[in-house]
Amino acid sequence: MNKDQHPADTLNEIKVLMERSSKFISLSGLSGIIIGIITILSVTWFCDHYAINPFDPNLGQLSSLPSQHYSTAFILSLVLLTVSLFTTTLLSVQRARKMGMQVWGPASRQLMVNMLVPLSSGIVFCAILFFRTPDLVLPLSLIFYGISLYGAAKFTHNSVRVFGIIQILLGLICLLFIEYHIIIWTIGFGICHVIYGAFMTIKNE
């Protein structure tokens, strides 16, 4: 410790070191922006391709689609999920290395476990529900995603917990106003990701 260093500065340095060892703080805000934009573009393409008006208060919009269109929506969902996970992982790893942090350590493992367990359960549940009650998939996916974020926030930025709560609330609103589930889902996975990603970029990068 430097003799001229103020005790408060020393405490701050210790706090930062402890946070780095217990939390994975290299999440990339840019990945959120990319995921949000891709989501908005994908939903826009799907609605345009199948002539779906997301502002039309018709509960049976997805249910009334021909069954062969489900496969397109299902594949599109898997592509979105894969691209999202790949983008988040790649950019976060790059940022961790730039910050001189350990990429695969106790914090990142805890983050992955606490996020992937509820998220994986939600994905399986929604996949089963997709071919039975497709109109419930979008609101429930928001809720499961929010729960996974809320649980993982302990091992990363505290703002992730707030983001998770927003996703859960949007999922519940989506259930109440199920006729607008496409719009609300796009707000949750698209617009909210762009806003949160921009916030993280400005704040941390």
C-alpha cells in the first residue's frame, strides 16, 4: 500500500478486486444491441411473410396458421437462440480478455448454471407447448427468460436483476393482453435488449 494513498481509495481497490473474483462483470452491452436488432428484424420478416398483423387483436393468429408454418417459426426461434448465445459469449469473452479478467472461472460458471437451468427448462416447456397451445409460448418465454436473468444477476451486474424483472412483468402483461402477444414479445426481446445493451455500453464500455 502506498503511504500517500487515501484509505478510501484502498478500500475501493479491494472492493473492485473482490467483485472481479466473485462476479462476471465483462458482459458486453453490444451483444444486447445486436440481439435486439436481430429479433426485431426476424419478427418483422415472419409477420410480413405470413401476412400477420401484430396489431390485430385476434387471439387465434398463430393458432390459425397452417401447421407447416410452425416449423418455420420453430426453426427461426432456434436460430435466434443460437445467434443470441453465440453473440453474447463471443463478445463477452473478448471483453473479458481486454479487461484482463479470467474468462472461465468460478463467477462465470455460477452465472452459466444459474441462468441455463431455468432457461433450458423454459425452452423445453415452450417447445412442448409450441405444437399444442402456440399463443402461450411468447408470454411464457418472456417469464422464463426473466426468471433466468433474475437468478443469474447475483453473479454479474445488478442491473441484470432489474432487466429480468422487466421481462417477467412483460410476460405477465402479455398473458393479460394475449391478443397483442407478438408486439409485447418483440418489445421484451427486441426493443428492451437494444435499450439495455445501449445502457450497458454507455455505462461500462
